[in-house]
Amino acid sequence: MRTREHVLIVGGGIAGLALAAHLGRSTQVTLVEERPERAGAGTVLALWRGGRDALDTIGVGERVRATALPVEGGGLRSADGRDLVELRDRDQRLWFTPRPDLVAALEAAVPPSVTRLTRLVTDPRALAAEVGADLVVGADGVRSAVRQHTFEGSAPVVTDWIALRGHRPGPPERAATEWWGPGGLFGVTPGPQGAAWFCAVRADHRDAPLERDEALALARGHFGDWDPRVGEVLTAVGDEADVQRILVAPRLPSYADDGVVLIGDAAHATSPNVGRGANEALEDAVVLADLIHRRGTKGAPLAFSRRRRVRGRTLQLAGAAGLRVATSRRGARLRDTALRLVP
């Protein structure tokens, strides 16, 4: 006879690991991930106060801070390099953390009592019945199988944007700078190997596979007449880049259904220009774990949706609007709007 409720977490990325770490101390947890090796892939992630507070609650805040990179300055620039907004972060409100370090910290915090499975999940409710779970948590990203199995018509929204990111070798970077211009944006932030860079640019043929060489050629062509500092970064990185089509989560009537709840990008993935994805995943995990502790697996899902859905939708709308402003031909004349959209 079971004495504790059982939660099945589908997805072993930041949201899933954070929930397993926080919830697994008091609740029976099964964590399933198809490809665990992917969790730590990537460059750096922005950490705002909400995300850092969530890490403290989980118990890994100090470990993450030990390798995190604070921002000392930077700002927004136009495509030709003119200053739009200057950033002086004397209070160091924004940090960047290497994604592998964040994932490693969360992995280390997952209790040994958590059952780990490595498999593809196509029917989350069937798997829940197999392992005897009372609740399925979809933490499996923007392409979430849990969401698509639970909510009709909830495939990810494919945009006409691609994102490229990587590392630029060189001296340590202490500024976070973005360039905004027609049809694209480009950014450089602190990174563990000198600097991290990222860009977004429009690309037709949404259904075509993304080839790295073609994407790099597209980016170099698009940003070729921008501020020379942008070109210097693209030259320095050579052929190394991670390329992704930008997908966003569809608008959902709720994050909860019978015996299922969505967190992180599975619930509210937005365009990456907002820089809040990891933070919202961490906050989702802490909120849901606390609600399960107080209300159990029956009462927590709907309460979680009511508490987090408005915020998730607001960030999705802000991300879409911010991307339009940043890449508009009138973007340089929309400084006041840009200031309101910077998180």
C-alpha cells in the first residue's frame, strides 16, 4: 500500500530536474527523459532575481553562483552601432550561468530516491498507469509530447525565425550588448569561454531542415553591413554554431487537465529574446512543488495553472512584441517602447 503520492515527470531538462530536486525529498517521483545527454547542451542562460531565488529554494543557489557571470554593463545598439539604451548594472541584478553548470547543479540535487527512466514517451497517461503515478507533469519542452497528447491542436507554433548561438573565444566579457535592426537582432553576453553570442534572423521555408552552414551564411549575409563588431564576432566563431528554428508554445486554455499539468517551455515557450525561459522553468518548478506539498496531486494542477498562466501568456506576448520592435525598420525611433519591453 502506497503511503505517498507519486508524480511522473516527463522531461529531464531544467524544469524537470528542478521539480524532481525540490519535490523528490517528500514525494515519490519518477523522472523520465528520452535523451539525458541533451540536458546540458547550450551556451549560457540569463538568471534574474526570480530564477536565483528559486535556485536558493531548491538548495543549489550557492553552487550556481560560484560559476555564474555577473553583468557589469552593456546596453542596446542600433544596427550601425549607435547607442539606444545604456545598461549599468551596478547592483548586478542580471547574471549569466553556463547551462552545463546549471544542469549539473540540479542533477546533483535530485535525491537518490527518484526513479530515473530513459525512454521515449508517446502516451504519458499510459506510462503513469504503468508506474503507478497519480500525476503527470509535462516538462518536456516546446515540442512537448505531453501537451500534444493532452490538448487537441497543441503542436508548437513554427515561426519564420531561426536562432544561432555559440561561444566566441577571447578575453572575458563583462557586458551584455544587443544590436537591433531590420529583420534581425544580435547579442553578446558574458560566457565561460570568453563570450557567448546569439542572433535571430528571418528565414523562409519553415518546413525545410536547418543546415548549419546555410544558417551561418544567411546570418553573415544579413549582418554583413551592421556594426563591424558584429561581423568580428561572426568571423571569430568560424563554423561553430548551434542552429534552431524558433518555436513557441500555442496559446492554451489551461496548463492543467485531468491528471496532467504542464510547466516550463511545455506550457509557455516564448521567443528567446525575452531571456526568461530558464527563470520561468525554475519558478514553475518551485511553485508546483509547493502546491503539491499543500494541496496534493489532485488540487495542485488547477491551482498552478491559475497562478502561472497569466504570467506565461504575458511573457509570450511581450516576446513577440519585443521581437517586432527590435527588428522593425522603425525600431531606432521606438526607444520608449523598447525600454518598456526590456525585462
